[in-house]
Amino acid sequence: MGKLVRDKIPDIIRRSGRTPVVSVLDETDYRAALIAKLFEESTELSEAGHDEVAAEISDVLEVLRALAERDERGAFAERLYLG
């Protein structure tokens, strides 16, 4: 099962010596992936320990920005889907 990832994640995977399988989502699939990502990040926030809360809030915020400002694509600009 794949998921929407931040734009730099495929490069990080490549630097570790692995080969990511990446595709670019169309507008409909991108919106659906953002909604799924919002649920994923919200769950992680609700389960986060005290020292992890700020990072998880940041993740939720990035997804909300991408949903609110889809013309700019936020931190998911390349619509990369790691599968």
C-alpha cells in the first residue's frame, strides 16, 4: 500500500541505496491522497508522546496547507505517491 510523501522523500530513499517506486497523481487522486494523509497524520498526532507533538502538528499543518492552497501544492508539490 502506498502513500503520499513529501517531495524530498524519494531522494532520501535513493541516497540510502534503495530505489523508490514513485508516480505523480492526477488532481482527483491527489485530493483523495491528501485526505488520507490528513487522517494518517491526525492519528499520529493523537498517539504522539509529549516530545513528538510539535513535529506531528507540523505534519498535520503541511497537509492542511496543501488542501487549502492546492494551486501552490505546499510541501507535496510534486504529488509523489510512494508505492
